Amino acid sequence: MSRALRLLFVPLLALLLLYGAPSAGAQIPVVGDLPITEAPAPTSGGDTSPAPGGAPESSSNAAPLVGTFRISAGNCTSNLSGSFFRMIQPGGSATGPFVTNSDSPCGDKSYTPLRPGTDGGLVTRSYQAQPASPFDAAGNGKSARITAPAKFYGVDFATATNATDPQTGAKVAAPEIQVSGTSLSGDTRAFAASWNNQHFNQGAPKPDGSTPGNTKRPSGTIDPNTGAFTLEWSSLIVGGPFNNFTGVWRLEGQFVSSEAAASSGGSAAPATGAADPGLASAVAASTQGGAGARTRGVADTRAGPESIVGGVLLLAGLAAGRLRRRVAVAGTTRG
């Protein structure tokens, strides 16, 4: 068979196969159904691997949670519950030894209870920046949007997330927490603490993307029905009086999506018995393979058979045009 005839034969054969295939119940695969493999994220230097025993950076089917992780105040009157801060001593591990805080109201003074700030907790995909004057005359931290200032050896420490990390001067992304089923992961590199006229980056990973020492990326769990969550990360302190100590942050409370807050008129949570639409959609996306997050900009056109026919006809037309040009050229040559 000549090459010119083959050019016509291939698209015509495709047409015959298409029309000969059964149409009842036929389903053409779409982009979201394909097993797309995530490419590894570029690193910005340093060790970016999770700490031993930590969660991976993110799951390929994780979906972002946009809203507020509203925290419950730490309570140590009986069993420990709620949100707390602890500090691992240099050379220690996730099991300690821990620094004791003389101002802690707990029997185990290595636990410092955290109380919700004016925003109710940690907001994702947005900054909760420190005020222009982050300290008072005594060196107490004044930031109060995420957590209320808490006393640590006579001086209040405060927390904030800033577009520019106040300790390193690096530009950092806003906090991002993702859900995969009931598991949480994320990036809190913008998180910082201020104490005694000093700043300490307390995010995970660190501003340069690394996870040195006991630094451990955020991990936790969430109830898809109620939004109840626990979220924990740890961050090595680099420089200053607490160099090589590690801060451990545990937040516990209820996640409220921006969508739910808007639909309920800005109230703290959806109406009693109502599901949080933002949380529900994110969990659904993660359990269905995260198609929306993994197509990386490739549109899901849901093309039907008629679109395929059009494409094949176009190919056939192009082949026919190319054949006519070849015939015309051959005729001219012979003439």
C-alpha cells in the first residue's frame, strides 16, 4: 500500500471502529479518572524530608481546607485537652526532655495552655500579621489574633503569621492545611512567636523549606462530619537564647470553612446539625482522588463521541488535502 493511501486509510479505519462500537452505556475516560502521578515539588535548599515518624509533605490526593482552625483553650484541670505549647530541650526528641514553664497553671509545667485569639484560631491561605509595634514596653508580645498572649517565665509570648518572617526576613507563603480523608497535613512556615523583644520562627517547614532537627511538618486528624480536629507540628529554634530548643504546637478545636462562615452570616460555625459545605467538598475531593488538584491546569472537557468524530474527520480532511497536494506535485513533475 502506498504511503498516500495509508494516510487516508488510518483515519477512515478509526471512523469505522468508532461507529461500529456499542454506544449504550459507553463511557469515555476523562482526565480526572486517569492515574496522574504528582511530580515532586522543587526544594529551596536544605533537608526537606519529614522528621522520623512524621507524615509526608502532602498526599497526592489532598485537598486544601480554606477557613479557620478555631482552637479550644488548653485545659489541664483533670485530663489534658485543648491546645498547648511545649518546648523540647537541646539534644532531646519528641518524647523530651521538655522545658518547664514556671508560669504554667498545669501540674505538668512543661505544658503551657493556649487560648483562642480574636480571630478564633489559625486562618489558612491568609496572614494574621503582628501589629506594627509587636512588643510593649516590658517586651511582652502583643499579637493576639491566632492565640491570646501567654506568659512564659514572666513575659507574654504571642503568635502571628506574616508575609515576611520577622526573624529571618524571608518571604513566606500563608499557612496551608490539607485534608485527605480524615488526615491533615500542611505548611505553617509563616508561623512565628514573639517574646521578650525577640522573634522566633516556629513554622514547619522553616522559611527555606528545610526541616532541621526535631522540626516536623503539620499532621493531624479531622472529623468530616463535625470539623473537630487535632493538629500538631514542631519547629527547631535557630539562633537567640533558645537556639537548638524546639517548640511543639498542638491545636485542637473545630475547623470552620470560609464558605460556612459566609453562609451563616459570619458566625463561628454552621447551624446546629448542618454540615460544613467547604469541609464536605474538600473531603469529597480528597477521597475521590483529588482530580481537581491533580490535573494541574488540564481542563476536563468531558468530550463525548461527537467530539471524537469531529477530531477524526479533521484528521481525514488533513490527510486528503495532503494527498491532493502530492498528486498535484506528481502531475506537475511528470508534465
